Amino acid sequence: MTGSTRPTALSPAARVARTAAGAALCLVGALTLAGPPASAEPARTAGDPLARYHHQPLTWKSCLLGPDDETGKELQQAGAQCADVTVPLNYDDPDGRTITVAISRIRATDTAHRVGALLLNGGGPGGQTIGDPPWVRAAMRQVGERYDVVGVDPRFVGRSTPLDCHWPTGSFIRGAGSDRAGFDRGAVFAEELARRCRTYEGDVLPHATTRNTARDMDVVRAALGERRISYLGYSYGTYLGQVYATMFPGRTDRVVLDGVVAPDRYNPRLLRGTEQANRHALEGWAAWAAARDTTYGLGRTRSAVLAVVDRIQAAAGRAPLLMGDHRVNEQVVPVVVFNGLSQDNDVAYADLAQAVRDMRRAAEGHAVTPSPGLAGVLDFLLSGSDSSYGSAQSAILCGDVAAPRDPETYWRDVQRARTRDALFGPVTHNIGPCAFWDPPRERPTTVRGDLPALLVNATGDPRSTYQSALTVRHMWRSSRLVTLSGADQHAVYGVAGSTCVDTTVNTYLTTGHLPSTDVTCDRGKGAKPEKSVAPSEAGH
């Protein structure tokens, strides 16, 4: 669902895009476990086995880890402090091995009107959130003074106790190639990724799950001394928020879910069904690039620019493109393009245009040094520098919901999807490491039937599609949906530059009252209240 695979810019949009990248990299599969699904946590007795975690003292310290720690510098400049929260590795054995969850906090300054703690999750799974409080606090404007804004790196992510399978890549996502031989190579690659995780992290894999992340969130809540928490989650973080509110009813205050993942869509093949939205986003980018042909030289019409992308993919199918130290084959090219389509703005479009221009030159046989943005994406996909990101992401996806195990299932799906979209279909339906993973230890969560939350989504979201937001709005009748119309954008609040969306969210965070109706924000225009979405209108 989570935008770019690994943007390097430090802007708020890039930060959310990075975690949304994780979501972008969420490939999600079928529910195959028998028996009733899991829901709320059982009530704890007076002899609470988690008491030592709930009442632990937190040692707050500087977030700066060293002179090259850009995240730490931004947190320090914003007045944040950091702490490590101790949690059990296995909640069934709270007296056993422990791990740490890293958090950051910018404290409320308007203490007379303090609401409480606002916990953040930027998506993924696998995306860091500890660095997000400064830009979220800025997006909140004056209401931010009334909250402790808390970034949480989930278990096994970022500054928390790490999980690293020593992968040669930061992501398992690949295209399936143009033929069965390419698909089979991809299956071998996926199986090798799963093998490495069993080899290097087999003892902790069963505990890398969304339900355990939600349990950790509740320990953080208690350690902060809060009876309830407010929550802002993007992309995968919207699913985490749904799971937390289900497992710990009564412990949420104000909940904002942006880039909504419908719970019935959450599994290791989550990107299935996003082809149309990504094609729409690609066509929008192509029109943008065509209008700037004098800058990028990709063609003066949308169709001409799209033809360049197709020629690059065809060339990579004949022989890998030589780009710096990397060999970019037909399984990687569509992921590079896919990566560039989560943010609907000039900066993101320019990065993709430069990447396509670089790949075209390589396809024509030129020696190419990739532009900085493309170089970062290729390093992420084709080296082990971000192994921990992909490792944690896969561990959580595969640990939450079982995926189909027969490669023939994926091959058939790829072949069908290819006829609908030859570039993106083989990416969104391809096999991944979850096909070779051990079965999850817990059943998937049956998300609660209602919650008065504020949902936010763009109509053209290429990761968590607008239909997913409508599904959750239909399911949660007391919620409200804020729609950004006319934008191919993943993550909206504080990111897309919509005054209408930001004002609507901040009003809710200020008052605690949801809008009386759903709200539609036209891109670049003001708010237009809409009638509430009726079940027949929301659909599935």
C-alpha cells in the first residue's frame, strides 16, 4: 500500500511515502486458517502478568545517536526526547525473553487543555515512525500544542530490537517476468528469502505480527500513564489501528486512519486489485511528462511517453540494463515504475521522469550513471543495505495471514493479470516469500463492527484504493470519510497539501467531534460536505 520503496528526501511527504512504501510493498494472500478468528484480548485479572511492563519507568534521553543521525537532529530541533519501552517477546510467556520498542515524544505545551498522547504509525509494515513527530506536529498546527505526539518504531523495526534476515534486497516485490522461466526464477528467489529468515531469525519470526505490535502499543500506552490514546495511522498503520481498537476496546480516544486498508483485503497479496489505480496514476504522470518534453525528452503526448516505458520493459526482457553497478532486469523495471507512483506532485513526478530517462538511455545501450533518486531505489532493491526493512515487513505480513503455498496458483493469477495490465499485473500477483513461510501462530483478527473514527483517502490512491476506504466506512457506520477528489495520492493529511483535508482532521483532533457528514475535498479547493455514505453506496 506504503508509496515509494525507499525515498531519500526528508520532507513530510517523503517520510510518509517511505512508510507508505512499505505498504506499497505489502503483497497479501488468502485466509487459510481453520477455526474462529481472533478478536479482543481477554481481560487481565488482578494479578496482571504484564504489570511490570505496564508500570515500568521510562528513561527519557536525547534522540541523537551521533553526528550523522539526521533523524535524531530533526527530533532534537523539535524538542523531542526518546525512550525504550521493554515488552515481552512472547505475550504467552511474559516472564521470558524481552525486547525493546523505541519511541519518541514531543510533549504538549498547552498543558491546561491537554488531550493526551497521540501515537503514530506511518505504515509498512516495516516503516520507521520514530522520526515522524516533528512533521506531524507541524501539520497539526495549534492543536498539536495539546497533545504529546509519540512516534513508535514497532517491534523489529528501526531503533527497536532489530530483525534482519540478511537479504540481498530491501524488498521481496518483483515482477514475474514475461514467461514461465522468469516466474520460476522469481519463485526460487522468494523461497531463498524465506529460507534466510528461518536461518537467521527463526526464533523470533512467530512473534513478528500485527497483533503483537498492537499489544506493544498498549504497553506503551500504560507506560506513558495514559488511560486512553489517540492514534494517527497511515497505510498499513490503518490496519494496525483497526486491530488495536478491536483488541483493546475502550482504550482509544480520537482515531484518524489515512490511506485505509480494508481488513478483508489485508493479507500477503494486498496489492492485488491495485492495477487500475496504478495505471491511472501512470497515465497521469505520462501526461505531466509529455507537457515537459523539452525537459525530459520522453515524448510530446501521453501515449508516446507510455510507449517509452513499454520499450524499456521489452529491452530489459532481452538483456538486463546496465546502470552503474546494477543490472536491472524485466522483474525490476516495473517495480521502479510502480515505486514512483504513490505521490501525486511535481517533485515525485520529476524523480520518475528522470528515472525513466535514465533507463531509456540504458535500454539504448548507453553507459548510464543513475540519477540520485534512481540510484537510491536500485540500491534498495538490488543490495542488502536495507535488508532489515524487507525482513521485518515480510515477517509481519507472513506472520499475520497465511498465503497460498502452490506456485501454480500464482502463475495462473499472473497470466490472467497480465492480460489486463502487462506492466503491473505481474507485479501485484507475483509469488513472494510468504508462500514458503511457516503457518501463522494466531488467527487473523476479526475487526470490530464499528468505531467512530475519521477515515481519509484520495480517490486515486494507487496503494490502498478508495474502494478500501468505502468498505471500512460501510463497516463502521459511526465513522466519517474525508475524500481528496482527483488525486492519485497515497497518504493525504499533512502530506498532500490540502488545506481542506488538514483543517477537517485538525478540527476533529481539537474538538473530538466527527464531522456531521462525510466531506469531499476537491484538489486545491475548499471543503464540500457530502451526505453520509449509505451502505448501498459504499459497496465492497
